[in-house]
Amino acid sequence: MHTATETRTVSLVDSSIRIALMLSLGAALSLGITRFAYGLLLPPMRDDLGWSYALAGAMNTSNAAGYLLGALLTPLLLRRYPPAAVMLWGAVAASVLMAVSGLFTDTTIWLAQRLAAGISSALVFIAGGLLAARLGATEPARAGLLIGLYYGGTGLGISLSALLVPSAMAAAADLAHPWAYAWAALALACFVATDILRRAVRRLAARSAPAQAAAGSRTPDAPVPLRRFALALAAYAMFGVGYIGYMTFIVALLREQGLASSTVMAYFAMLGIAVMVSPRLWAGLLDRRRDGRALALLNALVGVATIAPALSSAWPVVLASSLLFGGVFLSVVASTTAWVRHNLPAAQWAAGIGAFTIVFAAGQIIGPTVVGWIADGPGGLARGFVVSALCLWIGALLAMRQRAIAREEKTVD
């Protein structure tokens, strides 16, 4: 029989998993839906509105610019408001922006919408990552898994988008701009996710109170040693450049290669499922590595997944690309949060996560426009994917040289 202490421990573990899964809807909303669903809607919107690949890529560049602004704004908000409030405000704003997406066809308005959606999604993603790190602090032995579960929620958003977009467009096939109804369906999913997030932060408040109190006992404005992890920051910036080209244009590439719409949607759904199972694959690595090798390995694998569909449109290759990319790319994001948790004191977690997010957002600004510009040239989308893979491999080389910060430098009195 279990003792009372053992029963309480099991209960806490189960509670932590539930909270992490509920929090993961923040990642589902901010990246899986608000950002990545655009890749599914890009082909029909491009055909309907007459966009070039460069303009279609500029939409995601505008979204990435908003994400950068949000990443710069989030630390300022976190100095005045708790992360739960910042996350929920961002979730409400993102949901509203998704709801109005189908009301406009003007290019300028769309660029502004994508910018604003990027700002709100950054608030959700960064604040949610900080909450996941605090949850992990209550169970250090399972921190890698709990953080990974949060980021793995992106996969749920991707898979849900793959189900909602074609269904909504099929229902509105006889109407003008059927893609607009897909945005409405995605907005409804965002509002549901926001309500679950509201309940998640209530549960987390009681669990993380001791960890937050410990973090609050340290100097909140202690300087973050950015120079000591400049290589990791540069590697993560290259990841931002490389991965976003894939996520923006992979559906367009597969359709250009002649794959049926049902096959493309199955690909996208499989990618999302792979994201959801990825936390268990890499949790041990994230718990063990304090240096940049986890980031290096994951970056290199994403590069392999990115170049594969550019080399062959055979279904086994496409499926392998989907599973590898989905099984790795959000763990790259999780690896930076794990690195911050390993190498910085709790009082610097928000600043450390914010620094990684800023360089990530800067990379995402460059990626879609560069790939779109290349795609409009003689090389087409395939050449753009090769460039994306090269950026990812450069990031892997940079991350390999990143060392852990010496433990004596971690203490802030």
C-alpha cells in the first residue's frame, strides 16, 4: 500500500502534468494556430488575392516583426504584472485578431493584422514559457518533461488547424473568400483555449507559490550575462531564419509538387502529432545538457527535415520530413528555456527567455521574405528550402561552441 506521503507525491506529479497540458494551449494558440495555420491558408489566399510569393512571405515577416515587438514589450509588462495576466491578455487579443481576420482583403490591413497578431502571440508564448519554467521548478527531476509539454502544445494547434481549415473551407466552398470562414473557425478554437488557460493559471498559482517566493527573494533586475551565451543566442537566431521558411511555405511547396490536398493536410496533421509526442523524446537530453549541444543537435536535425522535401516529393520522404521536423523543432525552443533554467538564477529567467525570444523573432523576420524572394526566382521554392537548411546547420555549428555558465556565476545575492 502507498503511504500518505507517496500518495501525495503521485497526486502532485499528476497535477503537474495536468497543469502543463492546460498551459500548453498557450503554445497551441500563439504558435500552432495564430502563426502556423497561415501556412495552410497561404495557397488559397494567394490564389484568391493575387499575391506573389514575396508578398505572401512578407505577411509572415510582418507577423515576425510583431513577435519581435511583443518580445521587447513582454519583459516590461512582466515587471508590473504577473505572467499569468500577461499571458491571458495576450490570448484574448490574439483570439479577437483571429476573429476579424476574414473581414478584410486589403493588403495593408492584412500586414497590420499579422503585425498585431505577432505582438499578442509573443505575450502568450513568453509568459507561458515562464510559467512552465516555474512549474518545472516545483519538480526539478521532471522539469524537462513539463517544459517540453508546454511547447509541445504547438503540435495540438497545428493538428487542429489541419482539421479545421479544410472543413471550414469545404463548408463555405460556394461563398466568396471561403478562406475567411477558416479564420473564423480558428478564432473559435482560440477562444476555447483562452478559457482553459484561465483555469490553468488558477491551479498553477497555488502550486508555484513557493517557487515564486524564492525567485522574488532575489534581485529581479540583476544583469543577465548576455555575452556568456552569445553563441547560443546567435544559433537560435539562425534557427528562427531557417525553420520559419519551412513552416511558411511547406504547404505551397507540396502543392506545387503535385500532392493532393488530402495528402497535404495529412502531412500537416502528422507534423502536429509529432510535435505533441516530442517532449518525451527529448526530455532527458534537456535535463542533462547545460551547454549548447542539445541546441546544436536539434538544429542539425531540423535542417535535415527541411532539405528533404526540396530534394524529393516522394511520399515516404515527405512523411519522414513531417515526422522529423515535428518531432524536433519545438524541442529547439524548449532547449533554450531549459538552458536558461540550468544556467541562470530564477530571478533572471524572464530576462533570459526574453533574450532568446528576441533573437528568435529577429531571425523569423528575415526568413519568410528571403525564401519568398528566392521562390519568385528561377530556383523556386525548393532552392529557398535549401537556403533554410543551410541556416539551420550554421546555427548547429554555433551552438556546438556554447559552454555552460560556471555555477559560481549563477548565484545572485
